[in-house]
Amino acid sequence: MSDDIAICTQDLVKRFRTLRGMVTAVNGVTLQVRRGETYGLIGPDGAGKTTTTRVILGLLKRTAGESSVLGYDSMRNTYEIRERVGYIAQQFALPADLTVQENMRFFADIQDVSAEEQQRRIPELLEFAGLTHFTKRLAGRLSGGMKKKLALACSLVHEPQVVLLDEPTLGVDPVSRREFWNLLGNLRAEKGLTIFVCTPYMDEAERCSRVGLMYQGRLIAHDSPKMIKRLVPGRLLEFTPSNFVPARQIVTGMEGVLEVQTYGVMLHLFVDDVARRRQEIAGALAAQGITCVGMREIEPRMEEAFISLIRRQSDQSHGV
Amino acid sequence: MARDTVFGGARKSWKRVSALMRKEFTQLLRDWRTLVMILVAPLLEMFLLAYAVSLTVDHIPTVIADLSLDTRSRDFVNALEISGFFDVDLYVADESEVIRAIDEGRARAGVVIPPDFSVHIERGDAQVLLLLDGSDAFTLQSGYGAALAIAQAQATELMMEKISRRGAFDIGQLPISTSTRILYNPDMDDMTFIIPALAAMLVQVVAVGMTAMSVVREREVGTIEQLLVTPVRPLELIVGKLTPNILIAAIDLACVILFGNLWFGVAFKGDLWLFVWLSLVFIISGLGLGLLVSTVTRTQKEAQQATAVLMLVAMMLSGFIYPRAPMPPLVRAVGNLIPLTYFNNIIRGIVTKGVGLTFIWHDTLVLIGYAILVMLLAALTFKKRLD
Amino acid sequence: MAFKITGTHPIEVKDLTKRFGDFTAVDHISFYVNRGEVYGWLGPNGAGKTTTIRMLLGLLRPTDGEARVLGYNPATEAKTMQARVGYMSQLFTLYNDLTARENIRFYGQAYGLSRAKLRRRQAEIIEMAGLQGRENILTGNLSGGWKQRLALGCAIVHHPQVLFLDEPTAGVDPISRRDFWGLIYAMANKGVTVLVTTHYMDEAELCQRVGFLSQGRLAALDTPRRLKETHMRGQVLEINTPDPDRAMRVLKAAQESQRLPLDEVALYGAQIHAVVPAAEEFRQPLKDLLNAEGVRVNAIEWIAPTLEDVFISTMERL
């Protein structure tokens, strides 16, 4: 394996035994995270993101395949990995009845950080996370955003080369979410830290250098956000029809309309040729007495791309 | 070089354990409400239980139907009252009224003395009817025992009186003189019997409950996941978590024993150091049991319920209240699974009887074996991973 | 806001205030919502979103101010009003040990629906939520998207005219979220008024009007498009460079030394977003700075702000 790969999985499979039989949570995932990049594992709840992360860390046994971090096997060299990575679990999982400072010290001691190093690093990390004024506050009394920042600071206290973050912004408000991502960006730029992050928020994909889209245990695409958006054929046309339901029926199946997505009161159409189809669509709707407001071409976002990719995958698996 | 890594590994390991212990202590001290509960509750419980679980019941409210109303019957009633077991505060006309008084809860024992009591006594076929409220086992037992003893004492006295009237024997020359000496408990004081066992039981509750709860809580709030991804080894986690609990349980035990000594006057007769070491083994076995409980329960509530069930079983089957000898073998075997069963004998042996290892080596051996086994089992089932 | 309570809009709020001790959770909020409008609220946790909704539902008594929901005063006519409004919280208050059908029946009975009507509504809601074939599965075993639509179904079992949704899409996959918004708009088209709070920027974009809530106050309120035009301070430049990490360090240093007036510099994957007072004016200085530090620049483009950019910008000015 080449030296610039931080995390690597090969045909990774994880099955769970449940009351209703075996469930395949991770189904043949192959991914590589390069050193110094921010890799986002993105997908809805239940897609298998958390399970993948836990298997990579050796918190769960894998059923089949390979997984390693920094060249250490997840199953055989668990403790070598644990000394070199930082991790934030999905739930806030720091002792809530210890203060911010005590939490930092605890994780520093556990990770064998010397007293002198602690003197230097802990204030630095607290400063970086904006928690300097809260050192004596109990962790359980912090706001959601601050809890996540404390968890991040604790996971960095042993200066790991890689951090794995499991939905670090779940349930965090937009302002704190943005702050948190700015922190991650600074870490990457300043320390060259490798960041592996799971998130259900499609817009957070834009913050990653590369993303893997996960759905129902499979990695359905992985590439840079820009390239993923290019995987979707056609261009995106947006408009608000005056009468939604019949409008959707009319445009579905029109020539050149590759895909129809609804977006609130608006319709999002993937078309092969914007200039040409624009006229045809407006004309076809006008013929039925439907007017269109604000028809324009927009850049597809990660969410449109994701929905389109999922649809195509399930179409394939159903043989359509 | 190899020695260096071993030494370095041990040093790192110790550092992690001490970090865990410091965390546990900090959390313990921070949650002072729980800490006070853990320390004060056993004292409070002992105080309440010691009085409530008093095994012999005295001052039983008693109703009398004396149909003779002669000297002999009055002597008998007097003897009942003087014994201290019966408080005669109601006189009624006949047997049916005695039963009604017990039914209505005005009395828990009734005595019916038939007519012509003196005549029957002279003839030697006097009978007294004793009615006891059977809904309370302890009243039944104590009342029955006391009444029997009093009747016998009276009968002996009468017999001696009769005999001496005939002039055949002198009082001092009774053919048989029965005297019972109650071993180790000369004042027949229940406390000597209850306090040590109670102390052991309360400490067991604390050891099992506290351990099970603290582990399950970490699992429930998810902190265990964050700990497992650090270099902490499962065994270190166990040691770090349990050490503070050992200390708390030991303090608890010391408090209860001291309190029993100062308040209830239960003397500590045996070897203190022997007691300390064996208590440690007992506490460790309790912690191991707590760990096992934590591996089979998922929520704090479940852990609490499991602990409660365990305690109920311990109370019933360890010989704390009910003697184990008459139990059916299967039930007794269940009792064998609880460390309290062995420690009961040890603590009663050392505290009450003041005996040394020679007399309790069997229980000691079993307890040590138990502690090792349960810890081993707990360490093996304690998961390194989440699945 | 010069606006009087008239009772003509389904939701009217005037100077609504709620204090808990010293803490002012909601601070003189005034707004109205039109019939059939989908009105959204965006704000950090603790901004007062849930508290306001609870006051409008008659679950909390306002400290000050007035509110009318469908012409009723929630503080005094809660029960009459509650029969005409629906509420769905982020917790999806469903009974996990009842089936989907039983949940609908329970909520229908709680709202006092007749047996015939209940049967009809049950069928309608199961169809609406796409639960056909899953009616008899225990709710706890349904996945997020189904649960969410079922919760919505239970909230509207009594045909409410006003619907309050408090973070209804937390933790649901994007396809289900799209479907959910389809349902919301289908109801709005039938004249149901919807007030919805969310953490998702893209959902806020879907609302006809959006209010930014912060520290109990309404910081901005308009259509998403107008908000982007009027409430963004500065403009966003997207910098494309082969070495974004180094570029980032350079720009951070420039921001700290105030060499350039950079409101925000943030890494977006392989790009950097820099918020400057005016895009055209600062494009060249930015490029010069990076080149001087030896960072190659492929392109610097002026991009339209997202609603999140606008939101952050508004919040920072408060």
C-alpha cells in the first residue's frame, strides 16, 4: 500500500444478526482516503456510515473484506490505530460530569501525553476551539455546538494524524455547524490533518475534498464534489408551475427531459439541451393553460446529484 | 530492549489506569448526592432493618379469657406477663370473644383458661388454650415458643411444689435440671446476630449496584465508545473503574460495623486484620458480580432491577434471615451462587464468635475461589468491541 | 413593525414575549402568516423557535404581547383553537409499540373523530404517507422517512387549518425529505397554513418566506431570494487553486493582520470561499496577494451567496 493512503477498505462487509435475521449494514465498500484530505462519507440515516467507521476503527468486527488505518489492520493492530487516530462518536460521548479542563486532561493522560506537553497543548486546543472561557464548565452544560468542539479538541490532544468524525454536526444549529467546519478547514490547512467525516447533510459535501455517497450499505459514487455533480447527465432547469400536479405529469416523459425532481412548489428538470427544451416545456405547459414562473438554469447541488444517482441505482437493480 | 518495552508498556498502562481512577473519583465526588446516598443509606437501612427485622417478637398484645378466676389461673397469667413476651391488656368472657379480638386486630395472641383450672392442676391434666395470629410468622414463632416455655416452667414449678409437699425430695435435689445457655449471645440479643450479617448484605448491595450502574451508564450514554477508541485496554478499564468502588464499599463496611458497635453495642471479637482482608475479597467478588450484571443489562433501569432481584435472593437464601439448613437442596444451591452466603459465616465467625481462620477456612476458600472466578468471567465477557 | 392584530390572517403575532426568570426566550416578535403560506424559521438552538410555537399552541403563556391563531387567542381559547391546528415536533411523537394504523386511530380518537370519519381518514393518511402494506407494522420498526410521514399524518388527522412543524425533517434521508415537502405543499395548496422550523438551509430555500430568528428576535423576514439580495453584507469570491491548504494559510494570515478586509475565509473542499466587501474591487488584490506568496491561482469567481451565507452574515451583525 502506498504511503500517502491514510484509510483504506477493500470489499468491506458487515452483517448483523438481528431478531429478523441477518442484516447487511455494509455491503462491499471499497474506499481510499489520502493523507491530508477531507473525505466525506455522505448518505442518509441507516446507509451504513457509522458501521463503516466503527469497523475501520476496530470497534466492530468485520464480516468480510479488509480495512486499515495508516497501514495498520483494523482487527489485528487495533491499539496501534487507537494511539494514532482521533475519533468523535455520534452521540456526545464525553463524561458530562467532568469539566472541560478535566475532560482534556483525562484524554491526554489516557493517550500518554506528558505533563509538559499537556501544559502546552491543552490551552492551545481550547483556544482553537473557542473554549478558553469555559474551562471550568461541566461538559454536560455546554451547548450542542460547544460540546462538539470540545469533543474535537479532546480527540486532537494526542496530535493524531487522522481523525474520524461520525456525524459531528448532527443536531447542531447552522451557525455552529459553519464554525465547526471552519475549524476543520483550518486544521487541514495548518496541520495537514487527514479528516474522515460522516454526515447526512448533503451541503457539507461541498466542504470535502472528496466524498463517498453511501446508500443502503453501498458506496454508489466517490469522487470530488465537482466530479460527482458531473455524473448526473444533462443540465438542470428550475421553474415554478402555476398548477403543480398536472405540470409534473406533462413534463414527465417529454422528449429530452431526463429526470424530474420536485422541490417544494418548484420543479427541477434534468434536460439534455437547456436552450431548446426550455421553449418546448414552456410551450407544452402553456397549451394546457399552465404558466411558469422564474424558469432558469441552475447548478445542480450535491442533493440533486445524490437523488439522481440513487434513482438510477435502484432502477438498475430493478432491471428497468 | 525487550525489558524496556515491557516496562514502558506497564508504565503507560499504569498511567491510563490512574487517569481512569482519577476520572472516576472526580465524577464520584462531583455527584455528591449519590455519594451521600451510598455512604449514609446503609447506616439508615441498618438502623431501620435492625429494629424491623428483630427476630423474636415480644410484648405481644394478648387477650385473656380466664374462665376459672382462681389463684392458679391468676399465677399463670402473671407468669405470661412477667416473661415480657405477652402484654395482657384485654380480658374477655369466652373463647369466641378471644377469636373476635384477634380477628379485629386488637390482640395477636389469646389465652383461654378453662374452668376449674386449680382442680385440673391438682389432678395433673390441666390444659390452656393458646390462640395465635398466624398471619405473622414471627409472632407465631415467638409466641408459641414463649408460651410453651412459660407453661413448662409453671408445670415444673408446680410439680416441684407437689413433690416437696409430699416431702420426698428437697428442692435442690431435682432429678433433672434443664438449663439452656445461649452461646455467643448471652443476652439473647438479636442485634449480635443481625448486625454483622446486615452489614455484609448492605455492602454487597453497594458493591454490586454501584459497579453495575457505573458501567451500564457509560454504555447507555455512549462514553464507552469514546473510551474504547483510545488505547485503554478492557482490563485497565475494569481496574480503573473498580478501584474507587472498592474504597467506597470498604468505607461503607467500616461505617456499618462501627455504627453497630457504638449504637447497638455489638462487640467486635475477632482479628481485625483477618477481617479486613476477607472483606476485601468479599467486596471484590461483589464488584465482579456487578460487572456480570452490567454485561447482561443494557439500561440503568435494567441494571437497577437486576440488582434488586439479586439482593432479594441474597436476603432470602444467604442465611441472613432464614437458616439455610432446612432449605431444599436446589434452593440452597441458588444461595451458593451469592458471595454473601459465605461471607455471612465469615463475618459472624469473626465479629460475633471471635474465631480465627481455623474455623472459617472452608468459607474463606470458597469465597476466594468465587472472587477469582467471577472476576475472570467478568473480564472475559467485558467487551473490547461494541458488537 | 407597524402592524395590528386584526384577525384576518391565520397567524398574527404582535410583540410576543416570553421570559423565564431573567432569561428572555422570545423578545417582542411580530409577524403574520398568510393563508396557504409555507412560512419557515431558521435559527440557532435557543433562538426561541420552539418557545414561540409553544405559545402559539397555547402550551405556554406569553409574558407579554398578543397572538391570534385562526382568530383565537391561544392563551385563553387554547382548547377551541387546538381542535383546528396540528402540531408535529422533531421527536415524532408516535407510539413505537403501536402499529401505524393504531397510531392514526389513537390520534383520531384523541381529536374526537367519529368512527366513520376515522375510518376514512385512516385510509387517506395511509395512502398519503405511502404506508400501504405497512399499516400493521409496529411504528418502532418503520424507518425514518415512514415514521416522519406517519407523524405528519397523525398531526393532520383532524384536518387542521394551521400546521406547526418543529424541525420535522431532522435525521431523514434526502429523498424522504423531498417527498415530505411535496406533502407540505400539497396541503398548502389546499389552503392549510404552515409554520415550519428547520436546520436545513435547502429547506429554508423551499419556504415562501423565511424568518431568521436569533436570541428571541426576528432578525430578518422575507422571501429567500429577497433575503439574498438585501441581507448579505459583502460578496462571496470562490478561489480555485492547486494548493488550497497553503492559500488558506496565506489568507488567514492576511485576515488576522487586516491586510485585506476579509469577513470570512473558509475551506470548501478544494476551493476557498472568501467574503469581501465588494467582489470586483477585491478580486485582483486577492490574486496578487496569493501570487506574491507563491500560490498559483487558477480562477477567482464571484458566486451567488447561499442562504447559509446570508444567514451567517445576518447573525454576525447582531
